[in-house]
Amino acid sequence: MSCAFHLVDDLRNARSELLAACQDVPEADLHRRPPSTSSGQAGGWAIIELLAHLPDVDRYYLSQAQAIRDAPGHAFVSFDEEAWQRDNADAIERDARAVKLAMAAAHEEVVRWTRSLMPEELDRAGGHPKRGSITVRELIQRIANHDRTHTEQVRSIRRALTMSP
């Protein structure tokens, strides 16, 4: 059994919960942004946009975890969400099946790599600009937590779309 068994299990469970939250969403609703709030605040991303950025985020956090494993003390660099949005302005138009395939491929890369880690590798730490230190374990956990955050967002978007005219 891998030393990272619990992390792998958590990664898989979090992704399954996210996919379950997206189940039975009509294709058109995947591409609809939620309406603006009563205060005029923009409604945010469409579900397909949330899903489309996951492969890039998964691979980004994986690359940061690999860098810390290979060079403890590596300075963690945060994911640039604004740059992603600029570079992926077409995300709202992407094919849902292609997005889900890309999600599965990136997630499997993370799972496969995580499964291969030894305990001492999970505990290697790098420098974090706000927290001071972050371990490989914490970076992998961040991927699962990121999925959970988006699961709640998908549920919220679904509610907003149901209530909108």
C-alpha cells in the first residue's frame, strides 16, 4: 500500500463529488454564466469555465509539488488566475466532453504521481510567500480542496441558473 493512500483517496473522492455536482446539467446551462447579483456584481464563471481551468491548475500544483520534492526549499509560486482567464477567454465555448477528458487525464497524472511518493517526500517543504512553508502533502491536499471549492460553486451556479429567468 502506498504511503500516500489517504491523499489519493481524498483526491479521487473530491473529484467524484465535483463530477456528481455537474451530473445532469443541461449542455446549455454548462455554458451560461450566473446572473449578476442585486448589487450589480458580475455573476462569475460558467460551470464549463470552472471545469476547463482544472486541468491547468492540477498540472500547475503538480509541477510545484514536484519542484519541492526535487529541491526542498523551492519557492512556491501561486497560480496566475488572471493570466489563465486572459489566455483562455474561449473556455466558455469549449466542448464539455473534451473538457472532462482533459480533467480526467490531468487528474490521473496527479493521482499516479502522488501514489508513488514516499513519506519523506510528502513531508518535504518549500517556501510559501504568505504561509512561510508548504509541504508536498499540503500542495496535493490543496488540489482536493480546490475541487471541493468548485463543487460548492457548481451547486451555487446551478441554484442561480434555476432562479434566473
